[in-house]
Amino acid sequence: MKKYIASFALIFALAVYVSVQDKHPVQDSAHTEWNAPHWYGFVRWPDGAATWAVLLTLLAIAEQTAIANKTLVATLRPHLIVRKIAICRGTEIPTAGKQDAHPWKFEYEIANIGQGAASKIQYGFSAHRLDEPLPPKIGQRYSDTLSSPLQPGESKELSIPIDEQLVSILRLVGSDGLRNGYQNTDKIWFFGTACYSDGNGIKRNLSVCRRYDNKTEFFTPDNNSDREYSD
């Protein structure tokens, strides 16, 4: 806004200057003809100066409107979360040389619970049984991209195939063994990251780290804020 006030002050000063110069030939009898420079017409009062004043006012209004729109978009921002993570059991008795009719997989959902659209969504999630502790931070690795933005209230169901070693363990222990954490099935982790953009083009990040709770059969968030967070 200050730049428009300064510009208006400059135009006003030029209009005053031109007005004084226009009166100069009348006061000086030695000059019978006054050939003013062409640019005087752009700032001469009232037409020239008034035109600039209107133009500057419109530019100031447009800038303030753009700032207000950006502020509104920042307030009504998207917010992505990962939820409904579950172990989906597949074919219990495999047939040699054939793929399972029902694949074993981790199912999950990316949902937008914010008030703005999330675009350019990239993500990379995995799930494993880990005998060793997780690293302090989860690296950002985006292996997939959603083909379309997620509007407020929308979600996308996704899945990850379970590796063969874990499938063999899950078949061996069965549902009851899983509920009791047999064969270290109490060390199943789901983790990964995602990034997306809001309406202002600001990039936002999401990191998820969940451990399978055998009793409740839910994946619960890790209490490490470096592994579980959302911008």
C-alpha cells in the first residue's frame, strides 16, 4: 500500500509542477507561444492526474484482494492423514506354482480432513516385521503419486503387498497366534511419508509411524515426534 501512496504523491507533485509551467508563458510576455513537452499531458490537472489516481487506486484494490485471497486459502488449508491401517489376510493355503487367489496386503487410507484441496500428492509407505528398533527419523521416499487432488472430505483407499516372509509367519501362527504376538508379530510396523501442496502452492509434509497392537488389532501411532508428525 505504501508504494501506491508514494506513487500518488509523485503524480500530484508532477501535476503541480506542470500547472506552474503552464502558467509561466502568461507571466512572461517575452514568450508568445508555449510548446509544452508531450509527457505533460499525462500528469496535467485535472484529466491526467485524475486518471493516474484512479489507476493507482484500482491497482491497490487488486493487490489487497490478492492478499486477502491468499490469507483465506492459508486459513482454509488441506490436512492429510493416514488412517484405517489394517492387515488383510489372503489365501490361507497356497497352491504350489500359482499366485494366491486373494493377496495378502496392508490396507490403508489417505484422507483430507482439512478445508482446502490437497494437490500434487506424493507418498511412499511400507510395512514390515522388524527385529531391530526403528531409526530416529524416517527418510522421505516418495514412490507413488495420486493422479488427482483430494478435496475436503475425500479419501483414497490404498494397499501395500505383504512380503513373502511375513506371509509365511502369518499363515503359521494364524489369527489366534497374531492376536497373541507369536513369532514376533508384535513387532509389525507401518511407516512412511507423504507430501502435498495447498492452494497457495506451499508444500506440506506428513510422516507416519505406527506399530501393530495385537490385542486391539489396530496400528497405534509412535510417540516419537520425529517419526510421526504433520505440517
